[in-house]
Amino acid sequence: MNIFRLAGDMTHLMSIVVLLLKMHTIKSCAGISLKTQELYALVFITRYLDIFTDFVSLYNTVMKIFFLGTSISIVWYMRYHKVVKQSYDKDHDTFRHYFLILPCFLLALIINDEFTFREVLWTFSLYLEAVAIIPQLVLLQRTKNIDNLTGNYVFFLGAYRGLYILNWIYRYFTDSHYRRKGITWTSGIVQTLLYADFFYYYIRSWRRNERLNLPA
Amino acid sequence: PATEENHDEL
């Protein structure tokens, strides 16, 4: 474990806590894409299959349980909670996320480290995580009003990915037996690039102390 | 072995 990875995991945790706080306290999910949340739940379910078979560390297991629990409960809140679901913007959250799932699965069948059930699903979860934010970014483009919590949510998610790239660089240079992880790195870099545009407008609006609005 | 080293990250 290194500081970049720990900071990355904590930032990822923060993004989810921000979202749960928004839903639990102000009972609203305005500006949040249910499609993205469903994709994240699928990412965690397909990636953490090994939670019962492989024990890496207590930290690892606790975090997996937290990510699984929170991502599934966020989807539940947005779908079934009588108050929260009313603020779900289903007219604008129309990105057909099924078009993301199938290509990621096919790609995972072709490009993977090992053609086993678990490894293919793990690779699928990597590819899916890379594109999972797209429905959310599309929704933000459509609904101009990005409230603070939503902006912070996307910002923390992007920061977690940036920190993970620093973690890979750090491990590559310090950890002797750390192997090249082409698939993980490529997928992670693509995912982080998707945030680059958002980061630019987020930081610019923060500097100018004005409301964040993304160009059409 | 490769796999568990591969999957030590979240």
C-alpha cells in the first residue's frame, strides 16, 4: 500500500459518501445519473466476486463490502425510495448504457490476462468502470444546473482515478516484482482522460468563483 | 502467482 493508492481509495470513498449524504439528508438525486450508478454497481459486483474466496487484507475486504453496499443502496434509493426517486431526472438521463455493457464484455472476452471466468469478469469490470461515468457527464451537459454536491461528486471520482495513476507509477518504480499491467493501465488512463474536460471547467469555475456550467 | 498480485488493488 502506498500513499497514492490510500489517498485514491479514500477519495473514491468520499465521492460515494458525498452522494449518499445528498440522498439521505436532502432526499434528492437531482443531477445524478441512475445509469452511471447502475453501471458502478455492476462494476463492483463483477470485480469483487473474489471477496469470499481470496483474502488479500482486512482493509481490502472491508472496502469491497463498503463499495458493494453503498453502490447497491444508491441504486435502490434512486429507484425505489418514494421521495428521492421523484427528483430523478429520467427525461434527461437517457444514455443507453446497455450499449456500453456489451462492447466491454466482448472486449473482455478478447483482451484479457487469462481466459478464466473470474479473470474475464474482472477485466470486464475494468473496461466498464472506464466508461461508467459517461451517462453522468452527458446528463451534466444536458442539465446546465450542476449543484455543488454533484460537481464535488464527479470531481472526487476523477481525483481518485488520477491518484491511482500516480500509484501505478510509484509501484512501477519502487516495487521490484510489480508486473506491467497493460490492461489495467490503459483502461485507467482512458477513464481518467474522460474527466480531463470536466476538471478544466470545474477548476476554472472554482477560480472565477462562479457556478459551474459545462459548454454544450 | 500472477492473479492475486494482479488483484490486490480495489
